[in-house]
Amino acid sequence: MGGGGVGGGVVVTLQPAPAADLLPALASWYGISARERTVVEQALRGEAVKQIARRLHLSPHTVNDHLKAIYRKTGVSSREELIACLSC
């Protein structure tokens, strides 16, 4: 058998998946709507509610309503907890 190096082995490195990569599975699992998912994506980027509202052409009240719905669906109580949940 050919191959370079000692024993010709393979090295695999495992690391946690980025939160953005976990979001589609989370959205499907918890029944998060497409609009709620967009709000989560912005929150993961560190955007403030007003920034999210401006970017998505929503009122800050609507963004907060989406966040509350996401918290209820996922069983978390804050943005920090949601981000931590996605980062596990």
C-alpha cells in the first residue's frame, strides 16, 4: 500500500457547528417561521432590535413579537440564552 507519512492514517478534527449552520435544523425542529428565522439570523449577527427592524422593514414592536414567539417555541427566555443554545 502506498501513501505518505507514517501509517498513511487520516486525521479528523471535530468542532462545534456554527450557530448559522444549526439554524435550519432548529427552525424545522421548533416550527420557527421563515420570518422568525430571518430575525434570528440578524440577532446572531449581533444586530439590535432597531437595526433588525430597519433592515427587515418592520417595526421594533414586530421584531420583539417575533423574538418572543421564538423564545416561547424554543423554551428560552432571552436572546443570550437563544444564542447560547445555538452555540452548544
